[in-house]
Amino acid sequence: MSRPTENRESKTALSWTGRLAALASLGDASRRRLFEYVTGQPSAVGRDDAAAALGMPRSTASFHLDRLVRDGLLAVEFRKLGEKAGPGSGRPAKLYRPALEEVGASVPDRSYDLAGELMATAIESSMAGGGGVREALADASYSRGRALSGNGSSLDEVLGRIGYMPEQDADGGTVLMNCPFHRLADGHADVVCAMNGAFLSGAAAACGVPEEKVVEDRTAGRCCARIKP
């Protein structure tokens, strides 16, 4: 049997609005049933099988399956079915499977997955090298900030994608109206704010903004740091 040819899935996570739209897409009952059917199968399925299993017209199943692909909840692969291969074996079938990326959203936007990755990286580094966890967390956060920002975008664009909601203030600096790590910071401010500061410093450096412009801002209801003009 021939190997499947998969479409290339984006390596970039959906934006906040994209994640909200994807989850809202499951509000349609037919679409949700198809999503549950596809994700419950051991391998990719075709639209004919999905339509037959759920008792809906093929055209309806096709429409909703393609919408789920567009919204980032399903992915597509093309594969010839059966044992026959070579000339005359027919065109590859379009099959649907769950997308590799999970989709979640919170309101306001949060990035607890990023915090978890930074903390896990720091713990692994500390265990491997014997250094302190706090220093390892600062290093991991700074490095990730640089890595997420090294694509020619401005610092405001980078921070906006992550969920900081940057806004210009009257002095020409930038205030960060949202804390992507709010619930963690609420109970562990010392650790989380240090992690956040290192992350922002790395992002600033990668965007050509002097790191010393990232300063503390303890205004209630927003991020614990701001960017000086």
C-alpha cells in the first residue's frame, strides 16, 4: 500500500482570534458530530465513510469536513486505498484525520502552555547541569523570547501575538494591558514575574530594543512589566 502524502500543517499556532473561531466552529451540531467521528477513528477516514456513518448527505459532510480543516481542527492526507498501485489504480483518496495541534482558548488571552514549556525546560536543564532552577528558568525564558521574535517583526507585533495587548502610553512607551500568565502570577508572582521579565528582555533584544527598556510595572490588572520609550 502506498504511503500517504500529507498536506503541510502550519508550525505556527493559531492566533487568539483563530482559536476562538475554531472552537466556535464546533457550535454547529453537524460539524461537531463529524469532528467527534473523525477523532474517534483509528486512522484517517474519507467523506463517504463519515457521511454514511452519521447518516448525512455526502455534500453536507464534505462541506463541514473542509470547514474543520480550514479552522485548524482536522488535517487532510491523500492516499490510494486498497492494495492496487501504479497506473490504473485510480486517484488518491482525500482522507481526514485530527490535526496535530490541540486548540484551546481563554478570555482574556492567556499563554499557560508557554509558561509550562519554559518551566519544564528549566527543570530539565537544572537536573542535567546541577544549576539552580531560578537561573535555568531565566535562561530558558530569555532564549525563548529571542527565538519567538527573530523574524523581523516589531516588539509590539510579537507581544501582541502572544497576548500581552501592548498599548502606547502618553510618554511614548508601551504598557502591556494583559498578563498572559495571570493565574500563575496571582499565586506565584516572584517566580512568574521573573520568568516574564527574562522572556520580555529576550524578545526586546531580538527586536532591536535595548533590554534595559523592559522595566517593572506593578499597576494592578495588567502585566508586571512595561517598555520604556
